[in-house]
Amino acid sequence: MNLSNRKEIPKNGNELPRGKRVLLVGLSRSGVAAARALAPLGYELRGADSSIDLDPAVRSDLEKLGVTLELGPHGEKSFLGSHWIVLSPGVPRDLAPLVSAGAEEIPILGELELAFRLARLRSRGEDRGKFVAITGTNGKSTTTMMVGAMLSAAGKDHLVGGNIGTPLSHRLESVPEWIVAEVSSFQLEAVERFRPRVAALLNLSEDHLERHGGFGAYVEAKAAICQRMGAGDCLVYNADDDAVVALVKRWPTLKKMPFSPLRPVEGACIVDECLSLWRHGQVVPVLEIRRVPLEGLHNQENALAALAVGSELGLSDKAMSKALEEYRPLPHRCQLVGECRDVRFYDDSKATNVGAAVKTLESFPGTVVLIAGGKDKGGDLSPLVESIGRKARWVVLMGEARKRLAKSLREFGRFEMAISLTEAVELAFQRAEPGDSVVLAPACSSYDMFRDYRHRGEAFCRAAAAVCSRETAASGASRRELKE
């Protein structure tokens, strides 16, 4: 890389740690984004990843940025020889070389923390780079995109990214007024100064227990979103989620705005079939529920959370209602992907935990044939079993978790195993009756059989399309035979 084109390393030690030797640990999207942000500033970058099979395109990009690569098992030398470390969300904090670096007081920044500090550094004291951070077990991506759509409808300068799939750090050459970030528990484990102007806490249920070790530790990770909030900041929260309500009580002086689709609250709520806001002691309707193109109580919660955030940002009712009315579901989130013989196929591959799968099942008015399973996250399965008992005609199980799921469903009885997702779709369609929905809501992560939830969702869509194509062809042949 041509070093003469690099900018000077920032002198502001209050924003970025001192020293030019930086180690990037984890070279997925976040690691590459950090490299792109730091390389032009003149830092000496080393990149460490436990995998030796780095994607060739990623390797090429990092080498062009001047990053020295260290692939394979991690050793302490590079960690202890760095002035500071940037950690990708997927890398556990208890990694032995990281623990050693922490003991030596070497600063360790997550990519979200790096983005926050870069935004502060580059805003140069102007009222820009203000973060809106959205977290929770489920609904983060949908709510984040809704808030982004509201800002677009209002003509506000903004950026949307974070855990939604677009790391923020390399997108901050020009700092917008608002930065809307989907924030995960993994990202929040590695923040120090991160302070959003507005935070939204959507819900809390068991998830990522294989990483955090227990629900309490998971909640503590999520709590980091509020730790540094203070005067002038606002916390939007779910007034119907007991774990959320218990958590927000820790900050009695923080400005709070609740939301609830079940009852009137002094924030965002549903009254007379309208999404509404509480203003000056009275409820003000913003948009009729029927005009929002999303089904289910969980999506009403997402819309209300976005409405509460938009209200706190000072957006007009017109802009917010326009954004919600025109919003379209993100891929792999309870998305209708096919229909044949009066059976509908829904891809909710993003339902990677029990809480998400339960909300999906409960959102369907009719009977469901559920496809579940994948890599087990170790959570309590009883809420899923109860929901299956109410909503499911049949369940098809797949992946590493299928035996544990089968054990939990012994009393339910109506289930079978599949060795692939394609087979699962075939079996589910055979069990479905007219009017049923075949729903992929795995309640597990995808990493036993797929790269990620997107890869799994795409495979489901292909399998559903193949079934529908076959059935359509068979129906056409039958009609021809009858005519003859």
C-alpha cells in the first residue's frame, strides 16, 4: 500500500488508544471493516483468524490494505506485541491470548466501539454521529430498518448498519447526523464508552447461552447498551416484557419511553386499532394497524418501538406513518415464499432462538406444519413445546438439535426426522392439509448445516419452489388428461 497517501494517525488519545500497532482478531465482515477504517490512518495492522481457509477475496482485500495475516491457532506473541486490539463480535472474550492481553492492560475494542469512537473523532465536536442503538433478542433488524425508513422519509442525514450485516466503522468517512445501529449481545460485550442518544430494548429471552453461559450473563451483556446513557438520552423499552422491565429499573433517572401493543402506556401503544403516541397527557393516533404490511403481535411491537424512537428523534407523524405503510419485510423473516394446493410456505430462518420461533408460531391464525432444528443454543424448550401444542399439526425436525427437540416433543407425538432441509420440506408438505402453512422457524442457529441463517433460508426457498413447481406441473397434467 502507498503509505504516502495515508492520513496521520489521530492525535486525540481520548478517542482511539495510543500506539500504531493494531491487531485485528477475527477477519469476517467486522474485521475487514475495521481494517478499511484504520489502514488509511497509517496504523500498522496485523490480522489474526483461527481459520486457515480465509476467503480468497477477503485475503486479497486485506493484503491490499497492508494487513499482515496470521492464520490458524492463535499465539500470544502478536496479542502481547500490539498497542491495542480490535475484536470481531464472533470472537469470544475468554480466548486465552485475549485474557493475557487484558492482564497486560492492552486496550481491546469491539468493532462497534471502534465505530463509535471514529464517529466522535470525525464529527469534531459538531452535533453529528449520534447513535440510535436497537437491541433485544428478537425483532432488532426489522425495527432498525423501520427507523432508517422513517429517517429517509423525513429527509434526515443518516446511516443504518451494525449487526444487521453492514459493519459501521469503514462507512464513517463522512459522519451523518444519525447512525442507526442494530446491536447484538456479542457486540455489547466489547464496549467501553459507547453511548447512544436513543436506545431501544425490544425484548429478552434465552439466546446464545452457548456463548454467555446463562440467561443472567446474557442480560448483563444487553445491559451494556444503557450503562453510559445519561441526561438528554432516552431509553425506549417493551413495557410487556418482564425481564426488560426489571432491567430498566436500574436506571431510575434515565428518560424512558415504553411501548405496548396490549394496553395504553405513556409512550407508543395501540388504541382503537391505531398505532398511537402519548403526547401531553393524551393519545394521538398515527397510523391504522391495517395499513402496516406486517402480520403478528411481534411486528406490532417492532412498529411501536420504531414509532417511539422516531418520536424521540423529532420526526413528523407524516414521515413515520409513510415509512411504516411502505415498509416491506426483510428476507427470511416470516416471508411468504410459495403456495400450492392451498398450502403456504413461510421462510422464517431468522427465528434462531426459542423466543423468536414461539412468536412466529403464535402469529399464524391457522394451523402450522413446523420445520425446526439446527445447532442447539441450549435454551429452555418448554415455551416452544407449549406453542407447538397449540398451533402445530405436525413438526419435522432436522440438524444437531433434532434429538433433544424430539425428546421434548414425546408427549406431543406428531413429529418425524429429516436428514436434510430438502427432505424436511417434502415431509412437511406431505403432512400439510389445505389451509395450512409450512413454516421454517428453526429455534436454533444454522451453523451445523449452513453458513448462516440466510444460506438456510435460501435453501428452504429453493426446496419450496421445487415442491410448488412439481405440484403445478402435476396439476396441469391432470387437467390435460381430464380434457382428453
